Amino acid sequence: MLLVTFYGCNKKDVDPVHYFYSIALTFENQSGDNLVTGIPYSEKEQRIPYSEYTRTAWAENGIELLTAELKTIKDENGEDAILLDGMTWEHVSPIITQKLVCPYIFGDNNEHVLVSYWEELPDSKHTCTGFTLDGKEYPISKDNITGIYEVKIVLE
């Protein structure tokens, strides 16, 4: 009797592709003051406590989106920024929608809608092609060192 065992037959044991959606947002008032500076956060982890904001986020087409707590970072110019992080498996979501309530930054308790637009590229890569806050479009740039997209928002 011959016993043959196959492991991983017809499929390679490959980890799924992860797509990360990272955008650093700087917020300024009309006077040029950075509105992120001074927001309470954990010194050790740079995380903003949930008591300072509420946030919901989802991907387009039923793609599962995992998110992390908001963090404070320095952008490419050394400005205080909030980092929005998200991740999907296997597929690039063309649209990531997030709703954010943060009185410290916006000066109100209203829900603000942040939408980022993404395009899949060859070789399991993707790029951010647009960003809006409450329907207003803002230019995006990319930090060449970290690969994080950056958006500067001047609130009225």
C-alpha cells in the first residue's frame, strides 16, 4: 500500500496582499495656526484618546477596512498632523469614507466627512488620487521618505 500526502496542492501558501491607506492631515485656521498642535495624546504611542474624537470608517464595495486609533505625527515639513490609517486585504478600495467628530480641531460637535480616492497600480501597489473634506477637494502630496500621503486643510 502506498500512501501519498500532498501539502498545499495546487495552491501556494502565500500571505494575502495588504493595502495600507495612510494620510496625514494638517489643519490650520485662517490665521495659519496649526489646529492639531496641543491636542491631547499619549506621549509614548502618539495616539489621540478616544475621548477626544469619534470616528467611523468604511471601504467601498463591501471590502473590509481595518482602522487604527488616530495618531499625531509630524508631516514632511515638521507640522503637527493627524494620521488616518486603514488597511484592506486582497483588493484596493476605490473609495475610503470616514466620518470624524473632533471639537478640538473643528470647533464643533458636527460630523465631518473625509473621503479619499484610490487607484490600483500594477505589482500590488496603489495610489491616492484625491481627497475631500465635507465635499471640498484638497490637493494631496506624498512624502517621499515615509510614503504617507499628506493633505493640508485650512478651515474657514
